[in-house]
Amino acid sequence: MKKVGSLCLMGLLLFVLAACTATQDAGKEEGSKDSKESREKVLHLNNGAEPTSFDPPIGFDSYSWTALNNLMEGLTRLNADHEPEGAMAEKWDVSEDGKVYTFHIRDNAKWSNGDDVTAGDFVFAWKRLLNPETGSPAAFLGYFIEGGEAFNNGDGSADEVKVKAVDEKTFEVTLTSPQAYFLSVISNPAFFPINEKVAKENPEWFAEADTFVANGAFKLTEWEHDSHFVMEKNEQYWDADSVKLDKVNWAMVNDSNTDYQLYKTGELDTSDVPADLSKQLFEEGKVNVEDQAGTYFYRFNLEKEPFQNKNIRKAFAMAVDQQQMVDFVTKNKEKPAYGFVSSGFNDPSGNDFRETSGNLVKTNIEEAKSLLEKGLEEEGYDKLPEVTLTYSTSDTHQKIAEALQQMFKENLGVDVKLANMEWNVFQDEQKAGKFQLSRSSFLADYGDPINFLENFQTGHSMNRTAWSNAEYDNLIKQAKNEADEAKRFELMYKAEKILMEDMPIIPIHFYNYVYLQNEDVSGIVRHPVGYMELKWADKK
């Protein structure tokens, strides 16, 4: 960093120096904004960490989604009311049986390099999503495409996946069965097109700003890895006239207190709410709260002792006090989670899924102790094998982990070790099944309870617990092919009860959006399914 001048002399408060170091320039030029930037509409946001990947089928997580959702666009996108609307596709036709969709791509749909967005780009991208060699954690989302699951599982070929380019601007897909949520699913970044010509010339096109080709409202113009990245308005975007921002600068700061300090000094336009300040900020009326569909939870690994034992898993789960966690640890008005599916999804009778399914796990210390003793006896343990709880680096995750450690000690008499690691390493290790008990989160990919429940099918890429239950798998399969909505919800209610009875996870709380925002900023849409929409954002 350059010297900041006399302001950083001895009289400057130490926390400001710390903030200067932690920002890693907060994704923008240091010092005063030049006259050009002062004339531009520039939004300053915090991504929290380095994106996992800007390759659409790989960047399937919160650190990649929001940026991808604004750099690229699928056939549909979610509007301000969170409903799917035409995007790359200006219209579509649906067959009488509800299984064949024919999308008509806009004539003015362009890539940032000037190429036309074609039906072939979608065929290439969707088959690549399903290709087992791609290794996409989002591939399961494409299983409703005829031939998709077989191809991804190695039992079929790419040619058998029923997606095709009827002509350059007409894309057709055939589904295994009618899907009420199909248009919502394909707004997900996993279904974004990929410029086939660019990808074949450079398979790593997504890895750097100078090779990235976008088709969304913004284009990637700068990316200093593990520091910051910059997006600028994409003039080639079909609806560029609706885009008001000139530029978005993204910092990568994973500490909520530093995030807040940068917001206070004007270096960020939004901020999370640090738990230590939440009471004060809520009382001052400065905090915004919006719905978000997702669950913060911990995964047991059933292939690691002692969690192969159901009663030991249930003992650990019942020793957790979710209400205390949200009241005294996270302190952001989240709802405690006593099941896995979050609220906000209504069945055909208009009843909320969560309320109907009810509380499927609840704090019960005496029963937890009894179940632990029973599990120890079943396994022939004189004492419980050593347990390590692992979380990804973040002050919030650390506080939750420490609270869990204390609850296990006080309520079960069990000493649990804590370990943490950076996000990308943590994610790889968790996928590889290396942890006993590890922190997780799920943000809905689309607006339906089946999206939560499908994660725990046997062998599913998002399972990561080694849990397997044939009855559960069958219920999910039936629900995915059931056209009668009342019957479909009944199947899902049964499935969630089995999940929480076997307890391969400990739900902690349901997510919400709790944030501070610069009063000069407007038009940011925060979708419940987990990412921000900047297409309509503005800044005075």
C-alpha cells in the first residue's frame, strides 16, 4: 500500500489502521476518488471471500452466485417480485403435456465481445453442466431434463440429453415430467449459457477478467485474486438502458466488524450487522431485514466415529439450543431451525410448509444425555471417541462453533475440539468427507421445498454426510414426478420427518437478509433464493 500521509501518524486510532490493512483496498483505488469516478455511479460491495469460481456450473455457492448473477443471464431471470420473467429468451412455448419447452432467444442478445448469444450456447452449457467430467455440484438441478441424470451418472451419453438448437435463436428442452418450478430453476446461474466458441478456444476463459466473456448487465473488468474484483456496465447487454450503475467494486473481507467499519467510513455501501452491535443498530432503526430461503446447519459424517450411531447423533442435536443461538450469539433476528425446510413455501391449501411439518427436533437435555449413554452402549464405547468440529474462517462461524462447543460440554459433558480453515480449502475437504462434524449452509436454488430435501438423497453431491435411506430416496423420486401438488407436498412432509428422525444434520437457524445500506443506494433486489440483483440498482 502507498502511504496515506499525515492522517496515518501516531494520532490515528489503531482500529482505523487495522481497517486500512484488512480492506485490501476494498476493491477500489486508494485515496480520494478521482473526478471521473465521482461522476460515475459506483457501488461498493463486499463479497466476503474469493469467489470459488466464475465458471457457472462450478461457482455453486454464495461467494460466486451474486457476481455471476450480474455478469451473466439465463433464459429467464427473477424479477423484483422474485418471479421468473423473460431474459435471454423473449418468449417460450410449452407443449400440451407440459414437458417440452421451446424458447425464442432475443435477436439482440449479445455477449460482451459482440458475439450473438445462440441456442447452441445453451446446448453447450447445459450438456457441460451435466457432463460427469465437469464435476459440477449443481448437476442434480438438471436431472429433470430427459437423459440428464443418466448422462451425469455415466449411464447415458450427451446425445441422449434432450436439449437442442432448433435454429440459431430457438432452443428446445424436453423434461422427464411437468415441473411447476421449471422457469424458476433455470434462472439459477448453473443454467447460464457459455459462449461455445470462446470456451473451446480457451477452456479457462472464466478464470481471469481479461478473458471473461459476459452476457449479463455487467462485465468483469478487473480481478485481483484474494483481494477484489470490478464489474462495469455491459453496453452489449440487451437491456442496457435499464442498467443505471456504471461500476461495482467488490472487496473480499471476511470479518463482520471490519465490514461494518468500512461501511461507516463510506468505503462500502452495504454491510452485515455485527452481532455485538445488533441491539444498538436495531434500536436505532438502521437495520433492514428481508426474507431469505435457507438454513444454517451442521453435518455429521456417518463414516466417521462416533456419528455412525443414530442415537449419538440425536444426542448431539438435542443438546443444541437453537433459540439461545439466535438470541445471544448471532443476534440478527433469525428464526431458530427445528427442521430443514425454511418457511415461505405454501402448499396447495395455502399452509406454510414449515408450520405444517412442525418442530422435528427440539432441545431436550435429559433425553440427549440418555441417548448418548444408549449410543455408547450400542457401540461398546468406554468413552466417546474424540470429536472435532470444523468450520470455515469467519468471525460469525467462529462464534457459533464456540457456542456449540460450550453446549456440548455443559449439556452432554463432552469436550469437542474446534478447527477452522479458509473457505475454498474447507469446501474441498468437506466434499471429500474428511470432517466428523462440520459447519454448512444451504441457500435455496429455486423456490420449492423439494430443493431443500433433494440434497440428502443417497450419493447426492450436496449430501456430504454419507447418510443413505432407501425410503427417503423413494419419496423424493416420487415427489419429483408427482403432478398432483397436494400429493407432492404430502410426500415431502414424510421425507422431512425421516430426515430429522435419522438426524444426519443439526439445523441451527433459518437465514434472513439483515443488512445496513447507504441511503443513496436504491433498487438492489435481494432474492430469497440467495443472491442480489443489481440490474435495477442505482446510486445518487
